[in-house]
Amino acid sequence: MKICHYNEYQVGAVIADRVHPLGETLIKAGHLKPGYTMLEAITVLANEPAAMKCARFSAQSGSSVPLASVKLLAPILNPPAIWAAAANYYAHRAEMVDRMGSANKAIVNKDDLMAEFFLKTTSSIIGPGDTIILPKISKLVDFECELCAVIGKRARKVSEAQSLDHVFGYMMCWDISQRDPWGKGMHNTRNIRKGFDTFSALGPWIVTRDEIDEPQNLSITVLQNGKEAMTAHTSDMICGLREHIRFLSSCLTLRPGDLITTGTPAGVSKLHDGDRLHGTIEKIGSMELFVQDEE
């Protein structure tokens, strides 16, 4: 099921070109309270089978509106944490040698690479059709487009074999990244360079885990102003999502609503005022973003 967040902070299900409201049904059934957040909706749907059964029945039998008539929002605005993987594709590591002067060090131990996970700010979240604002201070800002997992069930010290049992679903994350200033020759600046307002675009919705049997078998494509800028495949990750969940949960508790964005493939490109981005991840969907200089 495709779980969306739309209009006045409502939860719905996208089926074909229609949006089926779910919130009122879940409220009437006692699974949600009026004024619910998407974090609460995700937690309930992931952990209460009766709630998910109720949502699926409502999506199949209730009223609906055209998808084109609603304003899609970021699927979640208040995740407890956004964990972002760094340098997780070999081709991206290579392109960053030229782009940032980075040292393309050999990966001896995958856990050492995963220890470079960083946190993105929740205040940077925007949704489908929104606008990325290029800060005045920025001389170089790139887009990055990534597969992002939404945790549904609390996870602590889980094995790779058990890891996907804790995933609620998947979406797209655009990890917008300032390279200059504070990039070249500097360390520990990712949180700031990737944390500006509008620098975390999420969408277009959450596709529940049952609809994607293998997260390491998805294509990623990005068009920048109608021209292909990125073509990649999640099978090329150095550390896969199962490893990410195993590693993170060995260090800390993953909670419902936590996001794990799995790193960008190669093909990142500089953003300019007036740019239009169109990203697609296989089995998830597509979303567009616009780019504008800060006034």
C-alpha cells in the first residue's frame, strides 16, 4: 500500500490516480486520535495489525479524490531521527575525489564505513513539488537522491536476517548537500552542510514493505531540467539496508518513524536557480522539486 500525507496533514492511501482518505476511519475505529501526526499513524499501522486491516479495508471500499487534486506533503514531518549513510556507493566515492578532493580510502571493514552515519535536521524537511532554497553563502550545492527506509517497529541489536521485519516501508530522500564552503579540507561539517532549511526532500509517499520484496533491487533515475543526470541501482550499495539496520541497532535503539537514508549513487550535480528535478525510484514512484536562490 502507498501511504501518503496530504492537504491538512491527513493520511491517505494512493491507489492508481486516486487518494483514499484513511484518517477518519482510523479515528472512528479508535486507532488514532483527532489531530494525529504521521509519526503516530506510522506507529499504529506498523504495530497494530487491526489498524492496518482497517486501513486496507477503507482504501478498498471508501470514497476517494483525484491524486492531482491534492497537495502531497512529506510523508513524515517529525521523524525521531534521520540517519544518513555516507559514501555508500563506490562510483560516488570516486566522483567525490574530483568534486571535493576527498581521499578514496580502501574499505577494510564495513562497520568502519557505517560509523560515518550522520544525522540530518528535521527542520530541513520538504515534500513533493516544494522548492529547494540555495543559501546565499553557498557556492556549490548538489542534489543527491537516495532510497530511504522508514522504521516501523522498535529495533535493538537485531540481526541482518531479522532487520527488514522492523521496516514499515520505503520512500525517496533527496539529501541536498552544500560542498562549498565548509566542504573541501574540512571534517565533521556534514550536519551543517546538509542541514540547511529545504535540504531534506521526502516523498512522494511511503510504500509499505510488503510491496517491495528486495530493497537492493531497485533502479534510481534523476532528470535535471529534463536531461538524465543520474541512473543507478541499489544493488551497487557498499553496505545494504540490512547491514545498516544491524549496525545502527547494535549501537542504539531504532524507533518507529526513524528514517534511514542509504546514500547517494554517482551522478550528483550542481543546482542552479530555476532548476527542475524529477526523481524516480522503481516500485516507489516519482516526485519533482524546484530550485530557487535565497532572496
